[in-house]
Amino acid sequence: MKFQILAILILISINLFPQSTSEKSNSDIYIFLESMRVKGLIEFHSELKPVNRKTLAEYLLKLEKEMYKLNATESEFLEKYKIDLEPELRLLTISDNEQNSDFLNTKKRLRFFEYYS
């Protein structure tokens, strides 16, 4: 009986945190972000991999503000990665009221999971 009470107290006292989702360390987005760093548009440290998808989405938002400095190919890559990271971008750009609504409906990609930060 004492063991069961102790086990329950330990389980109740443990804080559980969701695992963050990271992009694979061999993903092409790192090459793209490194080239944008070389161009001087963002401050990105490519030696720190893997990077959280939400952090990658923040980099894409910064690049979107500098869109006029990108050439056509870089703009296409930016749009490609924005589609890939659309759920994270939506988390960063929508209000708290909209955050709980229909998260799985993305424009060009179906997601079978969701997370909140």
C-alpha cells in the first residue's frame, strides 16, 4: 500500500513536457538558410543541427520580410519551405483564438499530428 501511494505521488509530481519536433539534420533547408546567412539576411548557425521546426519557421518569417533581396530561385525555395513548415508558421502568425481551430487543414499538405507551443 505504501509503495502504491509513493508511486502515485512521484507520478503526480513529474512535469511532462511535449517533445519538440526537429527537422532532420540532412535536410536541404539548412543549405538554404546557410546561403541566406552568407548573403547577410539572417543570423543562422548551421553547425547546430538539428534545429526545432518552429525556429526554422521564425527564420523563414525573417526572410519573408527581406523578400526583395532574394533572386527568383531563392524566392522559389522560400515558398517551398514555407509550404513544408506551414503548421509552424501558422502557430507563429495566428492569434490565440484561432490557434485551436482546424489545425490539420493546411493548404498543400495533410498533417496527421499537431502540437502547441
